[in-house]
Amino acid sequence: MDRGVASFKGVPYAAPPFGRHRFGPPQPAKSWSGVREAQAYGAVAPQTPYPSPVSELLGDQGLVGEDCLNLNVWTPDPATSGLPVMVWIPGGAFARGSGALPVYDGARFAQDGVICVTINYRLGCDGFLWFSPGTPNRGLLDQVAALEWVQQNIAAFGGDPSRVTLFGESAGAFSIGALLAMPRARGLFRRAILQSGAAHHTISPETASMVLRNLAGALGVAGTPDAIAAVPIDRLLQTQTALAGELALKPDPSRWGETAANAMMFEPVVDGTVLPGRPIERIAAGAAAGIELMAGWTAEEFRFFLVPSGIIDRVTEPALRATTAALGLSPDGLSVYRAARPGASPGELLAAVLTDWFFKVPAIRLAEAQAGSGGVTYLYEFAWRSPLFDERLGACHAIELGFVFDNLAAATTMTGPQAPQTLADRMHRDWVAFAQGVDPGWPAYLESRRGIMRYDERGGTLVMDPAADARRVWDGIR
């Protein structure tokens, strides 16, 4: 016990997905007898480190290894019963990520009476590379296996398997958007919180086939599971990373399909079976009926991707126009962003447009889809601005993590040392309330009443349809 919390780390929920299990569905973990040590985090899925300066902002993901399908549990008392459970899916663009980052320590949730579980799952080629025939969306199936483990085992830690709230950020939230639409995930969670990600980021089998063809071509092997599995893992990861860099620099739709806009080499594939259709469309049709949702974004998401690297200062006016046009935004639509930001540079305008396209508008569409099928979604915007990079990093992607987990001391590389504890108290309390089955403190989002909770230096304030003009320019587009 530490701080009144018991933690169990590195617990396997499935067998190592290598050897004869490579590129297949998750298999049951090998059982053991006696007492198993659970004091250290387990291995994370094979991945390359984040490049600088992102590596300095997000920290070390942990040690990679084959036995990577593991999870971590924090509980106030394994001897109790009936506690709500929160299961965290980490982000990382489906190519990186770890449930063991210090900011994800679940002790504060446990101290507040909520069992916290963080998971690892397969990433990159192993998790999401498309083979036909083959097992699609293996990373999503890993997440389902982890949720099944929770259903079968969480009572032994004091939890109630009927009171599971799924939460995640970025690719973790994109994953939740897919899980909401997956028949195999039905009944495994009661509530979900999607932070900076919703239900738009999937690709078609045609695009997934392009990614496989590009990877196999770069490796000089056939595009089959056996041929890819025969490539040494380090070479596979290096090639995957190099291709992701090419995609970012030269997003050619004729070569990369839908990923040219999405800017991620790997995403869930609408394969027709594991993921039967586009999540946003399935949710609108009622696939997530009975599941209460919370979703949100940070006010300046894309500054995370443009400010630390200096790209924000290298964006030209022609590049701004070309990129926004490729997203479907008309010149008149771009003018709406200019009018709301007098004196903004092309890079600052691009950051604002991409924030809305990637994160804000999909969250609104999720809320609209869920409301249309009779469900509820609570929307929020995180607007507290980081002072880092001469106050230009702002309310960027991932800035809210330390506040949600109430772990500001572990988030100073993103927030600086003076982040307001009162805001962490408020956000963390709202997340706990939602997991306990209480509304988080503001009304659900409806098209007739577009209320959004804004978290900033003042705490939490309900605002009605903020930046409505910018929202409207995406009607019929996004």
C-alpha cells in the first residue's frame, strides 16, 4: 500500500502477441500458480522513441518487449466491493504509447474511490497493418481483451464490472470511438470519456492496402503476414517511422489515400466485421445506445504539433490556403478564422483550422450523433494555456492530462511548474463524478442547447456555442 492505495502493475491480460500469435487475435494469457510479483510496469509494445522535442514533452514510454499485453490497477482496497472502474487507453497516433507514463498514475482516482486501470495494446504494424486475408484491427481486439479481463477479474480488486467507464486521449479516444461501434465491445463498458478524439478517424480497406503496399515496397518483401514477420523488428520499426515521416512531408492522396488528410499511417480499418462501418455513422444509427459519453478537446490542440518544432513560423500563406482547401474549407470559411484572429500568422491560422478539423468538430458530431439516437454526451473545452515556448504552446494537445489524473507534478514538461491545482481539483472531480454515475456538472449537449464546459484559469464555466461561426463553416464538410 502507498498513499492508502494498492497498485498491481504489469498484469498480463493476454499472451505475448509474437511467435505463432504474431498478427493474430489476442490469445489467453498463461496462468500461474502462487503469488505473482506485480510491483513493476510491464513491457510496452514495440515502438520507436518520439523524436525531439516531443520526447522531452511526453517523456519515456517505457521498455519495449514481446510480453506487452499487460495492464496496471490502482485500488483503494481489494477487500471492498462495488467500486466504479475507469479504464485508460493511452494515445500515441496508433504507433507509440504506454499505459505506464508517470502522468497516468492512477493513485488519485483510487484515493477518490474509483479503481483505475491503464492498458497497453499492439501498435503500428503489429496492431493495425492490414492483411487480406488476416485478422484486422488487432490493436482494437487487444483493447477488447483487456476490457474482458476487467469484466472477469476486477471484482477481485474491489470493482464492479457493471460500472466501467472507458477513457482515453488522442489515439486512445479514437479507439473508444471505434469501440463504441464494435459489436465485440458491446456490454464491456457503461460510460466513456473521449479526450481529444472522437469517431471520425478510421480508414477504408483500400487505403489500408496502400499502406501495406508502401511498407512492403520499402522493406523489399511481399505484403504477407509471414514476409512482414520475418523482417527484424528494429528494421520494421525504422522503416515504419521513415514512411510516417514521408507521409507527413508529402501527403499525396494517390499514394496514401485517406491517411494523406488524417496524417496518421495507422488507424482502425472499417473491415466490415470487427469494425462493421464508420463509427460516426454507426453511432448515429444507435450502436452506442445506452452508453453515456463525455467528449472534448483543447482549445489550441494543433500548437503541440507546430510550436515546439518551429513549423508554425514556417507556414506560408500559399501553404495555408492549399492545406485548408484540401480539407474542404472554402476561402470564405478561412476568412471566418481570420476575422476571429486579427493579426494571426498563417501558421497560427493553420493551427486553429486543424484543431477544429481534427478534434473539435468530430467531438461535436459525436455529440449530435449520440443525441440523435437518444443518448447523451457532455462536451468540454480545455482552454488553460501553458506558458512554455514563450507562451506559444498554449492550450495544446495533451495539456489536460495532468489535470485529469490530478498529477500536475508529473506534467511539468507540458505545463511548467505553476499549473493551477484548483483547476486539477475541478477537472479530476468532474471525471470521478461521471465515473460514479453522476452527471459531470453541466447539461448534455443538444443542437437546441449547445452547452460546453470550458476549463481555464477561472475553473469551469458553462459557455453556449462558442465560436459558432467557425463551427458552421464545417457543416456538410466535416
